[in-house]
Amino acid sequence: MSWCVLQRLLSRNYNTCLPRKVYRSYSYVSYLFSNNNFYQCDTLKNIYKISNVNLTRKFSTTKTCTQQIKATHSFDEFYTAVEESNASLEDLKIFKFLNLSDNPTERDIQIKRWMFVEAVDLYVEKTTTPQAAGLRRGHIEFLTQALGRMKELGVARDIECYKALIKVFPPDIMVPMTLMQMEFYHYPKQQEKAMELLEQMEDNAVIPDQETRDLLTARFGPKGHVVRRVRKMIYWLRKFQNTNPYKLPHHLPNDPLELALLALKKISVDLENEIKVFNVTEGNLKFFIASAQSPMQCEMIKNHPVGAPMYVEGGFRVWLRDKCQTYFILRADSDSKLFELPTEDKHENLDDFETMFDAEKPKDLTPKPNIHQQEDGTILGMCITENATKDSLISWIRCLQDANPNLSNIPIVFTLRSPEEEKIAIEGDKDINEDIVPAS
Amino acid sequence: MMAHRVLKFSKRNLSQLLSRRNNLVSFEKALPSILRFEFHTSVVKKQESKEVVTQGEEGHYVERHDDASGKPKTNIPFVKELFMGRFDKEMLLFPQLSSPEEYDHLNEIVAPVERFFSEVVDSKQIDVDGKIPEEILRQLGELGLFGMQVPEEYGGLALDATKFARLAEVTALDGAIAVTLAGHQSIGLKGILIAGTDEQKQKYLPKLATGEHMAAFCLTEPSSGSDAASIQTRATLSEDGKTFYLNGGKIWITNGGIADIFTVFAKTEITDQNGQKQDKITAFIVEREFGGVTSGKPEDKLGIRGSNTCEVHFDNTPIPVENVIGEVGGGFKIAMNILNSGRFSMGSSGAGILKKLIGYTAEHAIQRSQFETKLKDFQLIKKKFAKMAVTTYAMESMAYLTALTLDSYEEPDASVEAAMVKIFSSEGCWDCASECLQILGGLGYMKTYPYERYLRDARILMIFEGTNEILRLFTSLMGMQYAGKELKEFAKKAADPLNNPGLLLEALKMKFGRQSKSKGNLRLHEEVHPSLQVQADQLEESVNGFHLAVRKLLIKHGVKIKDEQLQLERISNIAIDLYAMTACIGRTSRSICIGLKNCDHEKTLTRVFCDDAYARIDKNLAEIEKGAQLNGDELTCQIADTIFENHGYAATHPLAHS
């Protein structure tokens, strides 16, 4: 391919897409042509409303480039600035949060989201000065840092924050226009970063929406890797979002009681299950007990032989996404007769059977174990207490006695795997990672 | 209110694209079918680049900003086309609201109404008293429920058909209120809305929309029920030509006792072009204050007891000529228009009630146990629930498909579809309510519980707004008429087979080939999610069989098909099943494609419905093919004739000696 052809390929659409040309001086292909790029400053000025700026020098010398990079602010700087102004200016808070939700969890999410978006917007505003002229030096570094901080700032599952980050990529400039650009991974760093951003969204189960796609299309062109990826994500993630039968709310609540209720709902299999919350005060200790029991379980407690013991066992773990809950069960020994295989040879008796209409208590029909009667025990109740101590479990049994008077006649054995020591930190990455043990 | 101005359909709006899109079918086949919806989108976007287009992820919708020409003028009526064996594949792309925000917005409207109906309205008391308390009516007015479809400029909510259908789901929770509201706005004030002049609208609608005035629709007379043309009420023009004087009586008028504004249909004498005098129906707006209006005492009814139904008499009531709706003598068309446009919402109302009922009954089945087994574990009970769910699903799908079709055209033609929705949903409601009572056993029969009320309320659905029998005839005859126009040529040729040998061959094939249900070349399965291929094929086969049956009937009976009511009934039953299948398959396909919650459940529902419908269609087609002598129609008529001859049951008592 002759030089002329290559040049024509690369310089196609120059007249219509000026910003691209300018931005090219920053890209690895086009520094070759940087000398040709400065003859249309007038139009540039019109586009960016720039005046009195010597564009030629700015883009052609390496010196200014280094200065620009040095001037880059880190994400933390912006975030701290927002945090500080937010803390000091109560008025601003009131002004910004007229529509704040009454729900504390939601309120928290809203404030965190606003802080993050504000910090990113601040950066975008700062770097869209006439001097920067759409270049936004150092935005990859900014994005890297911001993406890394998202989890600890509590916005990793918030789509608005990701949208704000996408807006950091300068629009229009990186859309490939020529064959060569299409072919050779135009602006590789930016594309890689955008892919990383999308991957992080996927990891956090954030489903990109229409706006995300539009934003990325405006930045990377409609057919690039980035947009193709986001399209796939929109298509598949939306299909998968409802496949989980134990779907949790997108933002898990912070309130331990609400978490406990969610966990109990998840682990209760009986359709008639009732979840009760007892608020107990013991000495100067106040705590809640969330207890799940169904009428069928009450019935079984009622019919439980007086002498036979029951056990309170635990704590077992149940996970709500990345949060862990400890629960305890009230268990009785299983009735082994229920699980015995019939000894009679059924083959002799194929055409003679008794129906439910023949006798008051048909002897043929053996009772089937219900869902609570398992081979290793009969589960009679479940609970999650706020502090998971033995004392709280004793209170639980006391609370259960209201609905199950028979419980007071039954010896109850606490076979706990010392819940105090087993107590699991509910928050914090480190602990959780250590605690994940594959279920055997 | 940008939201409701945004268009609903993707490709339906872009009819000019259709032909081009069809050319792309071969490309699409090369794609994995799962990605086809994506592909559709990009095609649409590419060709529409001049417009403001937002791509829908599912490939279902394209938004375009409001302009007067945004909505296509009118649609090609889907069901009528089915009679010709042509299937508009667009109907398999279940339409949807233009954006998720619009759905949220709709839910915001619905939530307070739902709360009102569950917390404030005491349906039992209304049923016992036979009257809706004034307070409740006032609050309904405050919620804006009296002017749901009235434009905003006249103080209404300006809901489109879809949103109206959604609200109808909630208002249906109390049958009496639902009927009162329907009598008021679906028929009562509809005349003013669709055919009134601006002055009439300005004068009447604001007060009607707030519920300050109630409206009633006066058509039925002692001598004329389903046959609207035979009314006797008469309006005579005064000599100065400024006033009509109305005389006559109307019966069973919903809201008759409480309404202030009546839409009355009466015969007037007009002179046609040839100078001959004729009696033709004219529609009038009559205020109670005009004088001479008396209403009888409220009727005591089986169901919907809280709604006010009574006779209304007009004795020389003067009506100024400005109060004529439309033109003098044009009343019949208006009456038909009003009735046709009001029916579609019955599907969603029915689904609304049934969803509630299924919920209650499921609670009962979970709790109650017999023979040491929970009711929910009995297969016979499970079957009943499945049947109810399938019916409700089909009902809901049909209702919303029709509503969304109505919304996407300026002058939609969906009267046949609406009638079919009404037939299907009224019968479905009755069957399912009855099944619910069966599951509940003795409990359901007791007045202590609300279930028997729902059953009583459901009975009226099959009777009013056109009895189901009339609507069945309407459906099949409208379709037959449509097909007949096109088949005229064919029929002519068929009558003279020797000069048209090609046709003869085809007729022979029809005769001997048992071609009545063969898979054609519609390729419907290409339009839906691959997991619904079997259902799409079933639909396709049925459509082909249906077309052949229609053609056969038309050739055999010609104009006299009008008298073959039993065959017409079969035809309409098939058409209803076809429409329901289309709606179910389209809806499920959409749900699977965008991964809605429980879409597997939807798939099962559709599978079961399509299997059932396919079998029903098969049976009906076989009976049509057999003809009146073999399928028992003649015998049926014979039995009835004997009964009439004997003025009752004619068989002798089994204990009698000869």
C-alpha cells in the first residue's frame, strides 16, 4: 500500500470530524501526521469556544503534554473535596437532598451516589477547560482509581455512578472513522478501560441500561468492542436477572432485622410459614429475635412426647449475597418408623387395595413424612437473633412457649457450637473471604 | 404528558420498512435465532437514522418523538385477515409500553386506586344494600375514575386504552362499581367523546369527568335488546325546527336512576335524497333537567347489585337540536361504535378479578388438609388451578394485545378483536369463578365469604354489552363478510369449474387431500423465541385449516351462510382460539426474550393453552367439514323444534305406560 493511499485512508473525514483529528495527536498512530493537523484552528475554536489559545504549540510539543499529566488530579482528591464541602455546608446538603428518601437504607445509598457522581462530575468539569480542549489528560488513571474505590465507597452496585464514570471518556473523539482505525483497536487504553468498567459492572450484577449504551456508542462508535460487549450484557444479564429463585433486593438493607427476615424467608420451605419478631429486653440488653415457625411445626410440638428431649442447634450460616447470617434451629429426634422401608412383599398384593373410603383409618396407607421430618431430625423452628448468644436462644424458647405451651414440659438441650466464638463479622471483605468454605 | 405520546410499536410504526425487513429474513436465518431480536433492532435503527430513534434492547420498540403523523392511520384488521388465511406476523411481537418509566408511571396511578379498593370499599355492604354509598362515589370522582378516557382539557385523566385496561383490572374488584363506572364512561359519555361537537364536549364533559354528573346509555327497550334497530322510542321535530320532543321508555338502564345526562337513541323521521320519508335512529344528549324524564325504581338483580339499573321514561322531553350527537339519522352507527369500543377492557377486568380469586383460593388450598393431605397436593385440585391460570393468562394477553393495538393507530379497527376478548373473558370468568367455588367447597357457597358474590357478579358479563351469542355471530359474520368480498371471484369461478380447470384441481385436492390442516408456508416460528416453535407450528396449522374451512363454507353456502348459525359459532370459536394463541405466544416470546420473572411458568401456560386450543380447533374443523347432516346440527335443531311444538320438554315420563 502506497503512502498516499494510507494517508488518504487515515485522513478521510478530516473536514467533518475535527475533534478526532485533534485527539489523534494523543494516539499512537497519528502522531505521524501531527504536523498536518493544525491548519484549521478556526473551526476548532468554534467547536470548543476556544479563544486565544495557541493550539499548535499545545499539541505539538511534548513539553505541554508532560505538564498536563502532572496537573492531573487523582480521584481521591476530588472525592475528599466533595466530602469536605458536604460535611461543612449543611445548606448544600439540604438544597441537594430535597428529595431524599425517608428510608434510612435508601437515604444512605442516595447520599453515597451523589457524593461519587459529584466527585466525578467535578473532575469532568475541571478538565473540560479551554486549555484541555477535550483532551482530558490522565482520565484513564482517574478511572482506574475511581473503579478501584467503588466498592469501599459503597457504590459498586449503582448504575448512576458507572454512567458518571463513562462520561469521563471524551465524546466523539474516539469513534473510529476509517478502515485502519476500525481494524487496529482504536485508542486501546481507553477501550480496555471501558471494558474493565463493564466487567466490574457485570461482577457486581449491575445491568447496563439504554443510557449506558447510548453513552458508550457516542464515545466508542456503534460497532466497536465496547458497544458490542455492552449489548451482549444488556441482552444476557436481563435474561439471567430473574433466574435466581431467592432473588434479593438490589441493595441489601443495612438493618440487621431486615437482613434476618430476608434470610429466614429464604430458608423456610413451608408455604404456611410465619415469621415473628420478638423484641426482648434482658437486663440492660435489648435485642430482637426473628423466629420462623409454621402451624405444622406447632402441631408437631403439641404432639411431642413429654419425656423426649429437643435440641437447639446452631449456629449455621446462610448467605445473603456477601452478607452472612447465623441461624439456629429447634430440632427433635426423627421418627425412624417414618423412614422404614415396607417389609411386606407388595408384589403379592397388586390388585387388592384399600381406599380412603373403606375404613376410618386405612391401615394400608402409611403416613408420609412431611417436609419438616428429615431422616436426621425433625425441624420444629428456626431463628436468627441479633447477637447470636446462648442467652438470646433461651429467650427464644421462652418466646416460643406462648404459641407452644407444650414446650415447657419438654427438656431442651442446647448443643451449640459456641456461637459466641463462631460469631461472624457481617461486614468487611477480609472476614468474608476467609469464611467462605465450600459446602460439602 | 410526553409519555403517552410516544409510540408503542416498533415496526408497526415503520410500515414502510416492512417490505425491506422481509427481504432481510434470509440474513436473519444465518444468525443464531437467539440473537435475532438484537438484529431487528439494528436494522430498524439503520434505516430510521434520520428520526430520533432509541433502540430497544429486545428489539421491540422504537421511540419517535411526537408528531401528528406519528401514528399510522389505521390497521389492517388482524382477525379479518385470518379469515383469508393471511397472518400479520407483527402481531406475534407483543407490543409494550414505550419505556420502563412509563410502566412505573402507570403503577403510580394504579397504586392509590388499588389502596382505595382494598381499604375503603366495602363490597359486601354494597352488595347487601344494593347501593353504592354517596361517599364512595365522591371519592371515586376525586380519584378521577369518572373521566379516565376524557381528554385532559376537559378535566379527565386522558388515559389511553392500555392504561384504561390496567385501571379496569383494579376497579373490577368490586363488580357494582365497575359496572357503574363502565355505564358512565365506557358507554354513557362515550357518544359525546367520539361523535360530539366541541360545544357539546365543552358543555358536558368537564362535569362528567369529575363525577359531578353521571351519564347513562339508553338503548335497550322492552321490544329491543340485542336488535338495536328495532327501537320504538320516537323523537319528533317541532315545527320551528329547533326542538325535538322525545317520547318512549327504556329499560335496564345502568345508572338510570342516578344519571343526570343520558345518551338516548330514538327513531326520527328523515327525508332521504329521493324525497321518501324514513325512520332512522338518532342519538341525543338528554339532561334530566329538560323535564319529562322519570326513572323507575331500581331493579333487584342477581349480581352487581350495587349498581343502579332501572327503567327510564321520556314524556315529551324537549331536546334542543344542538344536542343531537353526530347527524340526524346517524345514530345506529354511533351506537355500534360506542358498544364496539367499550368491550376491550372486559378482558383485563376479568383477569383482575381472577388473579385476586386465584390468590384467595390458593391460600385456602395451602392451608386446608383432608385425608391427612393438603388440598394443594391433590392432583384434581392442581388441575383446577392450572386451568384457571391458563385461562387468565390467555385473557390477559388478549386484552392487552387488543388495547395496545388500539393505541397504536389513529382510527384502529379492532371491533372484532374486542368482541372476541369480551366473549373469551366473560366465559372464562364464569368458568373460573365456578371452579374457585368448587375448590372452596361449602365455604364458597356461604354468604359469609365473598366468593359467591364474585360468581353472581360474573354471570352478567356473558349477557350485557351484547350477549355472547350475538357477539359470536358478529365475529364470524364480520370475518365472513370480509372474506366473502375477496372470495367473490373465486366463488364465481368455482361455480363454473369446467372453464377453470386449475381451480377444479384445487377443489379436488380440497375434497380428497384432507388438506384441512396442513402446515403452510407462513413460517411463524421464525418470529418467536425458538423454544415456542411447536406452538407456532400449531398456530400455523390452525390458521391454514381455518382459512380452508372458511372458504369451504363460503363456497358451499354463499350468502346463506348467515343462516348457518351453528357453523358460524364454530368459526367464531376457532377465531377466538387463534387470536388467543397469537396473544399468548407473542407475550411469552417477549417474556422469554427479555427474561421476565417466572418466564418459564409463562411458557408452560402457553404450551398448555396452545395444546388445548389446538385440540379444540381440530374438533371444530372436523365438525365443519362433516357438514350439518353428520355433525349433529340437524338433529340438534330437530330436538329444539319438537320442544317448541310441545311447548316444553317433550319426552314422556319414564314411568308412564303406553
